[in-house]
Amino acid sequence: MLDVRGLEQPEPLLRALAVLEELAAGEYLRLLSHRDPVLLYPLLAQQGFAYEGPAVQAKTVEVLIWRRGDAVAEQGVRNRPS
């Protein structure tokens, strides 16, 4: 999980990209932010990532990100408790 709530731009974007570089097979990133990371989405597509979200709850935006084609990570996203 990466919690970037309260950080000013571009720090949330930079931190998310750094974590995604190290994402291993079967893993996904749970990103928590205080705003929708709209600038991140095109970069995810360019770098071969898929994502689910944003889901907004109690002023927190949650986005789940995994490498496109990683069935284990995607299954982890789909089967995680709500």
C-alpha cells in the first residue's frame, strides 16, 4: 500500500511510479490519495499496467494497480475483501 494523502503534486505521482518500477509478479499496488490521480492513468497505460478505481470513500481515493496480463495479481485484486 502507498498512502500519498496530503502530499502536494508531483510527489504522489513520483512515488507511485517509483513503487510500480519495483512491483513483482503477482503483486498489486493499493494507492490511497486525497484526490483522483488523473495524471497517473495515461502513464499506467503506456507502461503496461491495468488498474481498478478510483473508488472514493470518506474523502480517500483508492486505486488498485497491477501489471497488465498478471493473472495472479488481478485475481488478488478481484478477491480482496471490500
